[in-house]
Amino acid sequence: MKKHFREISVAAALGVMLALLGVFAPAFFQPQPLLSLATREAPTLVVACGMAFVIISRQIDISVGSQFSVCGVCAGLLAASGWPLAATLPAAVGAGALLGAVNGALIAGLGLPSIVVTLAMMVTLRQGLNLARQGQFVNLPDGVQWFGFSQSNGQGLIVSFALLLLVALALAMRHLAAGRYIHAIGSDAEAARLAGIRPRLGTFLVFVLMGALTGLAAMLNVVQSPQVQPLSGLGLELKVIAAVVVGGVAISGGRGNLWGAFAGLLLLACIGPALTHLRVEAYWEKAIQGAIILLAVVADGIRSRRGGNGR
């Protein structure tokens, strides 16, 4: 119970908010708006899964928004040139994995700080994309949007896929040795090395996974519209980091799970639509989200200090 206090607290807060909406704004629970909200947030969930792995390993990646935009544009251009979806999807994932590998090589191979490397990657990719596209959208051919299905079926496919991926990654983190290695590296890299774990290799692979999941998420976003926006990932990095930290993943590394990240994302994602249904001014959304994030970080700091005093 105490071990999962943050996750339980976030789930309880989400439950209270949904209960209040059920009383004061029952229109929030209409099926189609809920499905549309879930579909919009599905790519964010995929990226948040990768970010959880990165932060648990005591690293950070603030380039995911730019990677998301680049992979989306690449996927759009390939689809527009006649590539089938069966080839465009792995190409987007591969492009993301390649960008993640560059981050991982600089961080794990050269020992550079992840905040510096990923900041440089974020700026480089964003400015490069601005120069290359000049703000021009990529028009997609027929048959790409919603993977060629109807909108409702396409939405259901995207949401179902994201949830299945969440379950698979959560189970892998809990039951596979790789998941335990990531926690060990984040807790104490030197102790992990003495135990036979290779922290540098683990860190490199975490960033490759982060990139691959970002490319996958970009593809799930591309098929939701007839056009690809060049800066579709703007601000995504802050959103997923916030969701992961609110969900109980320690910003200092070594602690957390994907279920908490999922709960954190749900809580933050529901605030905006909830305020709309309650007829509250939209500017309160960022204020409320910021307060929740601040509380989560403060709680994490207090918990870390108590843990340190107990040693």
C-alpha cells in the first residue's frame, strides 16, 4: 500500500473528478466525445510509456516532441509518395529508433548529460524541420486516414493498440529481467555494474526504445488527419514528463511503473474537457495542471529526503 501510495492517490483523484463530472456534467460521458479524447491521447500514452523507462533509468529526454514531429513528417512524405501503410509504419518507428540511438550513443557512449544532449537534439530537429518545410503541411493520399477504416473503427483501433502496448510494456517491466535492470540502473548505476549489469548498454537501449515508441506514436497521430502538421509534437515533451512524474515515477530515477504514468496522463488529459463541460474558463487548465505537477514534485522530494534520512 505504502509502496504505491502515489499511484493510488492519483487514481483516487481521478475517480473523485469523474464522480463530480457524473453529477454536475453528465454530458462528459457521452461515448463519442470520450472516444475522441482517448484517440487524441493515445499517441501521448505511447510516448509516456517510453518516457517512464527513461526517467526510471535516471535520465531525461526533452527531444521527444521534435522527434515526434520529424517522424510524423517523414511518415507523411513516404505515404504521399506512394508507400503503403505496411511500409510507412515500420519506417516511422525506424526513424524514431535511429534518433533515439543518436541520443543514446552520446549519453551512454560519451557520458554527456542527457538534459544537454536532448536539448540540443530538440533544437536541431525543430529548426531543421522549420527550414525544410517552411510551415507547409503534408497532404496525405486517400486510404491513409484512420488506416483506411471508418473513423469510429479507426479510433477504436488506435485506442486498443495503445492500451495493449501499455499492458505489454507494463508486464515486461514487472516480470522481465530487463525491467529490473532499468530500475537497478536508475537506483544506483555503480551498484548495478558490480552486480553484472551493463549500465551504459542499458541506457543506450532505453533511448532507442524511447525513439522507437515516439516514431510509433507519430504514426498513430498522422492517421488521425488528412494532413500532417510540421510541428505536431510541439510541447509534447512537457506533457509526457508531467504525466509520468504525476503518476509516481521518481524524477530522481529508480522508482515507478507504467500504470502510474497511465493514471497521471488520464488525470491531466481530463482536466481540459472537464473544465469545458463545467463552463470554467480555459486558462484555469494550465494553472490546475501546474499545481498538480508541483505537488507531485514536492511529494517526490519529501519522499526521497525521508528515504535518505532512513539509510
